[in-house]
Amino acid sequence: MISGHSPMIVTVGKNRTIPLPDELLEASKVNIGDILICKVMEDNCSITLEIFDDQTLSDEQIKAHGSLTRVEALNPKCFD
């Protein structure tokens, strides 16, 4: 879930893609291109997503961190 919002269940697609509904993006002020930090919760069944403080990281730096992801436009082929 995005910090401060109700939990929701989503289907993980190819390459571990997670769809975020437009309503959630609008309510949370998350935008395409934002960098999020993903934290696994104690139950190991859910994650929280928070906007990462440093939005200037390159894709290589995001990948090296291990817990970061960049918000990208939804590609329906990821869920075929």
C-alpha cells in the first residue's frame, strides 16, 4: 500500500510489475517517473510504497539500492 492509504490486493505481472489504480495515484500524489521505496511488512505478505527522498537517482542507482522502483506507465502486456 502507499503510505497513508488503505491496503489493496493487486496481481503481480511479468517482471514483478504491480498495477496502481489511477484513483490511488491521484490521491497519493505519486506521478509517473517518481522513485518509490518498497518495504516488506512484518507479515511478509504485504508491502508499503513511499516516495523516496532522493528523486534524482539514475536507473542504475535505483537497481543497485535493491528496494527502490520507478513508477512507469502501465503496459497491459505485462499482465497478459
